[in-house]
Amino acid sequence: MYADGRKNFDRELARFVAEYQSKYPKAVEALVDDKEALSAFFDLPADHWKHLRTTNPIESTFATVKLRTRVTRGAGSRAHATRASRRPLRRRKQQERTKEEIKSEETKKAGKIAA
């Protein structure tokens, strides 16, 4: 459900509620209860809406995995898929370690200079 403004969002939500209330009452209730949180991005400039809707940290992390699988036309085997999916995570972890090491070295140098 994509709306191009708050009024359209309210209209679409009402249509959704009318259509799915009988089939999925708990899900509809959850959406209605969280209406303000779901539509909070309408308070921001319209230029930002697309980015706010599509921001997903999990998807971003595995974007390289998705690209690799498309190029190879599938993972080939379960073991290869596991290796390919863990590689970006290992790189990110290594980058974080490197950042922490640099910070600790800078702290040590600053301590020696002060002494």
C-alpha cells in the first residue's frame, strides 16, 4: 500500500480495513493501532519518502550476496551459499575491528604525548 500523501494514506488504510477486517482481524487491529507510527514519514519532505520506505539494514548487508547469486545463476551448493553469505559479514566485522584498533592506538599515543 503506497500513498502519495497523508489523506491518500487514510483513504487507503480505510479501504484495507474494510477489505481485510473479516479475514485478518488481529493484523488489521495492529495496523490501525500503529497508524501514527506507520505514517510518520508524511511529516517529512516528500523528497525523502522513497528513501525512508526502502531503507532496510538487513537487505543492505546482503545486497552483495544477492548480486553474487544472480551472476552465478544460483549458489550451486548449500556450502557455497553459506560461504557467500558469510563473506560480507566477515568483512564488516573486520572493518569494525580495524576501526577499534585505530582508536585504541590513537588513545595510547595521546596518553604517551600527555605523559
